[in-house]
Amino acid sequence: MDTTKQQQITGLVFGAISLLLPNVSSIISRATSDTKAATGGAIAVIIISLAALILGIIGIIKSAGARKAATEAGEKKILGTVGLIVSIVGTVYAALIFIILGVCVACVLCVGAAALASA
């Protein structure tokens, strides 16, 4: 296996992980029904989504570099293209989950703090 193909596969794997990681974390957090555990689960989803966001960015960088190296070497770059697309989709998805859930958790914590302060 040549190095450009390995780079393309690496970018694809990072992209796939960035796409799947927020889904797995949200499934795990839904398993809890307790309110405190649900808040902790939401925070865990935020942290895991941030990790997925970082992995997606690494996948974009790896895939773009692999596509460039494959073009210069005259090799096929289909895996690099697929890796780039999957990494972009995974990065956008992880960013949306991170931002939306971050705002929701912040609102819940603010309401809880206000309720405690008024009591």
C-alpha cells in the first residue's frame, strides 16, 4: 500500500469517526432518565461533539493533503475525495450539535441558577 492511499484512508476514517461520534454519545445520554444524570449526559455529548469537531478538522486536512499528493503522484484520488466530503459533513454536524446543545445546556443551567437564587 502506498503512502497516498494510506493518507486518503486516514482522512476517511477521521471523517467517519467525526460523523458517528455525536450519534453514539447522544444515544448513551438518552439512556438516563434522572434530571441530574441527563444534564451530565448533555455535557458529555457537548464534550464528545467537540472531540468529533476536532477529528473532523483533522480529517479535512488529511484528506485535502492526500488528494494533493495523489494528484502530484498521478494516482487515483477517489478515497481522498470521499474522505474530504465525509469529513466536511462530520465537522458541520458536530459543530451544529456542539452549538445547539451548548446553548440548551447553558439555558437550563441559567434557569436552574435563577430558581435557586430566588428560593
